[in-house]
Amino acid sequence: MHRETNSYHSSTNRIMAIFSMLVVSAMLLSGGATLAADVPGSKDSPLLKRYEGSEIIGYDYRGFDQLHLITGPLKSYDLPPGPSTKVTGKHTRILYVAPPERSPLEVFHNYAKELEQDGYETVFTCSEAECGKANAMPRTLYSNDRKLSNKGQMSEYAFSSPVEPQFLAATLRRPEGDVHVSLFVAKETFKHFKETSQRTLVLLDIVETAPMEQKMVTVDASAMAKSIAAQGTIALYGIYFDTDKADLKPESGPTLEEIAKLLQGDAGLRLYVVGHTDGVGGFDYNMNLSRRRAQAVVQEMTGKYGIAGGRLKSAGVGFLAPVGSNEEEEGRAMNRRVELVKDIN
């Protein structure tokens, strides 16, 4: 009986030892998988990875939204912020808490290096007092109407007492649409929540813009004729070029066909084809680019559609005739266009 009891205890001890080893292994595995602690439904943006070991404690995604990208030191708590540019598009907003003992400067420099390697251009960056009025940056970036409450008050009250703030705004230029990043990093000293107290917090906003003209309906020949008859001009947003190039993209076909129908339907109509650009880049560069784009349209009309060359004249005015603000992406998209202007001479 004594031997059986010892055997029983020995077996029990072995089972408990194996169970303990399994529990420890599971804990080690889960410790390396930071996603396990993320708020439900959240995920990293495919455009920028997280700082290793960080957890998502706040998340929001909107298919179309606007963000005021800060471009200089803040002098007040006013909204929208004074030195800023409004960008619109797909908006991903993520609030991370970094691993313990990681300083804001260390985390910030890792993000800044990653953005630089990915080809982003810095729009504005600052550290502590360089960011302007005390606490204006966190109050503006994490204003009451844009706070994240995925983890209740813990995430809602983030940046209540931030120190060592670091900020960076950056832009990546892409043919399919620019990407704008707003990055704010600071240590939270608010003691009410142990999960974030004395930890570095990261607020990341990513806005993916799309050229507005690609969303506009192709104008048909009849509408072109009416506008030219009434106003002497028509602005077209269905003629596409790659960034910094004058080669017509295949998506331009439907609009070019309508221009051809317009000219074929009125043998006496003569037009100026005028290229327009946004305000990004120098004067001479944009004047040249707008001229080349207008010439490309004329060449397509004469070469592919058989329109007599004497009926069309190309011109480029760069960014000298804006219809929107070149300080905002929405306005820049409106300014990138080709106009047909009636030649009455």
C-alpha cells in the first residue's frame, strides 16, 4: 500500500511537472506575439509596421476622412491647427503602448528611420519645446472629438500628462495617390492606469489619398459642347498622367474619345488644349510639364483620331490658374486638369 501511494504521488508529480512546462511554454509563446493583446478588430497599417513589442490600445479606420497634417509649431489650442494642411482619403488611426523601459526618443527614431527608408519626405518634425505651446500638440492631435476609447478610459485618457513629446509629419508621393503620416510619441505620466503609466505611447495617423479626378465622371461630347458654347471652356479631369510625366495613361481613353466626337460633330470648332498642374514643384518645371501634357493630348487627337492639326493649339500654364488651394490635397487634385478653350481668332 505504501509503495502504491508513492507510485501515485510520483505519477501525479510528473503530470504536474509536464503541465507546468506546457503552461510556461504557452506563456513564452504568447509573450512574443504582441497581436494577442491588441484591441479586437485592430491591425497594423500595411504601410508602416509597429515598434517591436508594442500593443494596440486604440484603433479607428475610416474609408474616407480628413486630417489636418500639422506643418509647424503650434501657438495655440485652436482647431483646426494654424500651421497645417488638410488631407483627405482612407484614414487609419492607431494608438500603441510601447514595451516598458523604452523611451519616446528611442521609439520615435525607429519610426523616423523606417519612414526615411520607405521614401517619405519630412514635412515637419519637432521635439519638446520646438513643438510650440506647452501641451498644444497632444491636445490638438488627440482632441475630444477624435479620442479612441477601445479600452475604455485607459485609451480615452491617453496623453493626459505627456512628457518628452516627439512629432513628425511626412508624405510619400505615389502615382496612385500620396500617403500622409502624422506621428506623435510621448511618455505618459498619468498614474491612474498602470498599463500606460510611465510608458511610451505612440499615436499614428495614416491617410492614403487618391487623385480626385479619378473619381469624376467622364464628360461626354454633348456636355463639352454646351459648356464651351456657354462659357467658352470646359475643365476635364478624365485625362490621366503618371506623376511628373506627360505620357497619356490608358484610362484617358474614354475622355479622349469624347473630345474627338466633339470635334467631329462641329467641323468649324477650333480649340486651345491647356494643361494645368498643382503647386508642387518649381515654376519652370510645372510650366514645362503642363505644356508637354497639353501637347500629348493634341498629338493623340491628330495621330489616333485624325483631327486636323490646325484646329488644335497646345498651351501650358502650370499652376497659374488654380481653382482650389494648393495648400491642401483636395485643392491640388482640382488643379490638376486639362481645359479645352474655344479659339475665336
